[in-house]
Amino acid sequence: MATEVTLQTEIRCPHCGVQLQETMPTNACIWYWQCPRCQALVTPKKGDCCVYCSYATMPCPPVQAAAPCCDD
């Protein structure tokens, strides 16, 4: 049975609080995200594989599917 993966998420800048709707890629981990409002370069929290797992409403597609992520 395949796990349904959600690609739409809302990411929040930990510096200024701006929230944006984004579509997560299925073929790459996003280790850096630049906030369009404050220009901060955001990186994952320790133990997380990508910025979506740290700062978005949905974890990245590999984590949702219980598959190995980019850094595994």
C-alpha cells in the first residue's frame, strides 16, 4: 500500500515570521531557504533533514513516505 504524500506546505521564517505556501520538490532536499521578506538564510534544525522538516506545516516527501531522506 502506497503512502500518500502531500507536496503543498506552508513554510514559516523563524526570523521574521512570514509564512508562504510552497510546493516541496520530490527529487531534492532543501537545506537552505532564503526568506523573501527579511532575506535570512534558513537552515534545518539539528536532527532534521531539511528546512521543510524544521519550519513547514508538512515534513518533506521522503519523511512523509517513511523513506530514507537525503542525508541518510
